[in-house]
Amino acid sequence: MPTKTKQPLKRALVEQAFSVIEERGVEHLSLREVARRLGVSHQAPYKHFRSRDHILAAVVERCFADFAQHLSSRHSCDDPYDDLHQMGLAYLEFARRYPLQYRLMFNTALPDGAAHPEMLAQAQFAFSILYDKLCTMTLKDPGHPIPDPVKHDAIYIWSALHGLASLMQSDVTSTLGLSSEDKAVAVARLMRRMSISIAP
Amino acid sequence: MPTKTKQPLKRALVEQAFSVIEERGVEHLSLREVARRLGVSHQAPYKHFRSRDHILAAVVERCFADFAQHLSSRHSCDDPYDDLHQMGLAYLEFARRYPLQYRLMFNTALPDGAAHPEMLAQAQFAFSILYDKLCTMTLKDPGHPIPDPVKHDAIYIWSALHGLASLMQSDVTSTLGLSSEDKAVAVARLMRRMSISIAP
């Protein structure tokens, strides 16, 4: 998880925080543990982060930034439905390749967005990629604020992708005897059903 | 989580196992801990369960049985799309009211289905409620084996419901500022989009 800040200690703290979560779980994240691993004084992290929630917010902010970049760098298509399909594949690929980042965004007790505006901004930016895509597909004059029906369609599409990503990684699909081929076809089927359902 | 077996010790063991999971997490489930809580000898559980996985399978089996019963006892409608809508609402209600049971079925390392055929049968039965519903909606001559397209549509609908149920309980929807009203409308929207997408 490379970070882009020019402050080397801050960057190292965020990366080390991610490693703590990866190895020991988010409940073991503390500024003291991060400092210990970096070999700096246990006061050093406070230069950049006021609390454990602040460093967790910085980790989650990076996850959303990486996720948004991954979605934006999909193979893009001229046909809007093909392009939505590509975005869906990019979404599922991120969930499969980066399960911890994925879980941190969508399945973790998050710090309060109001207290961590930079994390919130990255989360909103990631979601806006889907919003904007749907706006260009369904509205003649895309713009802000996002109309409610587009927002609710975005939640629908996000739910379907999130549900599929989660189920594909769960034990229950194996328990039910779904093969790899079933799973691959199910992905294509879901994408097609989504396209049919939002077509004008 | 009432169980239906006529064997009182077995029933008490399964209920106590559920309590251990509820209070301490599935990773702390052991036959020894269950016996200790019931005040029986630590050999007593082995009369009914050969291992920790066997008692976990019995707990999960009850979850699937309760879930299937909940889906089946929905308010049923003559119109098949209205009925699918009711099934979706029943699904989401179960996830909201019984988050631990829900998580045990769909978000836990499950015992191997082949080694625990009774758990597997209950899981398959729960899934068959959705299969059968889709068969009656989309096929002229419903029957077994289930045709692949119906199976893949079932995965699509399940994914959308599972994703919505998970996101509604996650912090990220609050982080993004979705209100209760947004969530309620999103549920209705998702149901409508699903119906549109699978209509013949």
C-alpha cells in the first residue's frame, strides 16, 4: 500500500499501521505498537496523529484512494453498458486481490467521517465514480446535486457487487457446491441483469 | 434460537454453543467450554458431538433451518413479482433481526459440508426456496435438476440482497451520509430493479 505523502515519518506510520492490522487485526492497532515497530519513541506518532482513530482514518483513506484509482484505471469502453461491466469487473478484482483493504472500507467499524474529513472525502470520491457513471448513462444533463433515483440505483449496483464479492469469498458457496465455472458465469449473469434493469 | 430435537442434552449443548459464540466469538467455541457452562462433565458432549466442528455444524444447521422458516412464512402474494419482493423483505428482516445467525451462515469459516450432511441439507433447503421461486417465475415446466440460468439468477438475487443487508449494517453507509429514508427507498429500488431485470 504505497502512500503519496511527502512526509516520510507520516508515510511510514501509516504503512506500519496497515501491517499491524494485517498481522494482528484492527483491534490491536495502537499508536504505541506502531511506534514500537518503527523503532521510534512512543511520542513520535503524535506529531502526525492525535489518536488511534486518526491513524486508522489515514489507513482507510489510503484504501479508498487505491480503490478509486483501481476503478478509474479500468479498461474503458465507448459503450456505456460495456463500460459499467468493466467497472464491475474492476470492483470484483479489487475485492479479490486486496481482501484486507476491501474489508477495512466496507466491513470494519470506521472512525466518524465528520471528525476525519480527508477519509470522508476519499470515500465520497470513490462512490462518485459509480454515481457519475450512472448519471452519464441515465440523465440528459448530468450535474450536481445527484438526483435521488441515481443515488438509489448506485446503492443497488453497489449492493449487488458487494454481495457477489462477499459471497464468492465465503465458505457458503463451496458448501452449496458452486464450482469455479458457476461462479464465473454468475458474475457475467449479474452484470447482464444489472444492465437490463437500469436500461431506459 | 429454539431447537426441535427431542434429545434434551443435545438441544442444551447446541443452545449453549450458540451462547458461547454470541458472547465470546466463534473462535472461542469448544466442547469443553460448552460442557463447563452446562455444568456437565467434559466428556458428556462427546455423546452427541465428535468434535468442535460437529457442534458448530449443528449450530449452523439450526441457523439455516430458522432462516428457511422465516423466508417461508413471509406474507405471500399471488403476483409472483410481489411475492419475490416479499421474500426479499423477509431476507433483509432476518439479516437485521438476527445478525449473528446471519453472519454464521454467510460470513464464517464453515465446517465442511461433505462431513456434515445435515448442515448441508439445511443450507441447500434454504437456497432452494429462492431457486423454486425463480423456477415458477421463469420456466414453463419447473422441475429438477435446476437449469443453470436459474441457478445463476438465484446467485444474482442473493448477491444483491446479501450486499444490501451487509452495507445497511456497515459503517460506510453512515460515513457516506445515507439517511434512514435513503436506505428505505434504496431497498424498494433494489427490489424493483431486480424484478425488471428478471422479467421475461
